[in-house]
Amino acid sequence: MKKVFFTLMLSLSLTSVNAQTNEFSSSSVDRQMGTTTKGGQKILPQAGDFAIGIDLLSLVGLGESSDKPKFFYSDGFLGDQNIATIYGKYFLTDQAAIRAKLHIGLGSSTNKKMVSKIGGNNEEQVEDKKTFSNNKFGLTVGYEVRRGYGRLQGFFGPEVGVGFGSESTTFDPGNEINANTNVVSYKDKEAGKFYAKLGGFAGVEYFFAPKMSIGGEVGIGFNMQTSGKGNSTKKRWNAAEGRVEEISEDGLYSSSNVDFKVAYSSALNVTFYF
């Protein structure tokens, strides 16, 4: 009787294990369905793969004060709308990757105005020119975990970032600086800014071809912004010495405040894996 009972329990245990194994295998197969081409090429990224992509939302729009195209930054990290975002990934496993985003913003605009030439006739004019410059750079690093069925993959993870920015205004008068004109040229450089971010992201990605995908993501995090010291440089006529002098003043346009805020982000990505 004991032998029969033992045999029955052993049979039930083996049956249960076999059922669980088949269920796991079936689930694994379901998740992998449609991820291989007829020629046997893998469609999804694998351990050791690299990826490079761009956020399409960061390329939308034109600058407000210039006829040249500018970038629209869809991630509030740098607090600006003239930033392009490109990113790269390296897959540690088939389901996990480290990634980095590079944020680049090079913006400038120029206002020109015709004014009368001092010392000339009434019809002679020269051009005053004022240029605004706004440059920002940032780097975000994150860890990405993936899960999905077939070509549709979901991902999420944490990320941190740092960035730097500078703004300046330059005025170049059309009239020469001398004893008769009394004009001044200047360059005002506002306080340099430092940015930091701690947050997370989540999104989905669809592979429309082997190692090529389009997807979207959203994020939320805490942003910090600090400002340093600015300066101003002027050129003007020194009547006492009879020459053009240059004067530099530090500490202008300075701000020592530290701002913390909750920031949201969104992205529409096209990515290539290799």
C-alpha cells in the first residue's frame, strides 16, 4: 500500500512539474512569436547590441525670432525650447540596457536697424546690430528594463542628468566709436546656469522592421537649476585719454537662487539597432 501511494504521489509531482514547464515554455514562445524573419534574422535587440536614435518631437517647430529652423525640446530638463535630443543604448541582456541622451541647443537671432550716420549727410545710413545667443548642453543617463509580446515592447527605468547653459546679448553699432559719435558697443553675458535631474521614464516601442523601431515615452522627475555670475564688457570713447577704452564689469546679471520643480517629459523616438 505504501509503495502504491508513493508511486502515485511521484506521478502527480512529475505531472505538475511537466505542466508548469510546458506553461512556461508556452509563455516564452508566445512572447517570441513574430520576432524572427523567414530568413531567421532576429527582429528584437539582443545582448551586446548598440542602438542610436532621435526624438522626433525635438525637431518640431521654428524659432520665434528667427527665420532659421530651431529645435523644440520635449523634455523640460533644460527649461528651453531650442534643444535637439539624440540618444544611444547598449544592451547588457536581451531585456536590459544602459542608455544616454545628448541634448544640444545652439540658438541665436539678430535684430538689425538702419540709423543715420553721424557726421554724414542726411540720407547716409549705417546698420546697428544686436545679437542674442542662447546655448545649452545636457547629458542624461538611465537604466532601461524591457518586456513585451512579439514586436511590441514596453520599457521603463530610472535616469539622472546634468546640463549647462549660457546666454548673451551683443550690440555692434554701425557708427564708429570716436569723440564725435559718443556711441557704445557692449556684450552682456548673463549668469551661467547648471541643471540637474533625477527621475524615471516609461514607454512602448514597435519594431516595424528587423532592428528598427518607432516608439514613445513619457517621464517625470525632479529638476534643479542654479545660476552663477554674469559680466558685461563695453567699448566707449575715453575723452580724457583720447582713445577707445574697454570696460569689464563682473557680477552683473547674477542670480544665486536654487530652484526645484517637478518636470514632465515626452518623446517620439525612431531607433536603429546594430
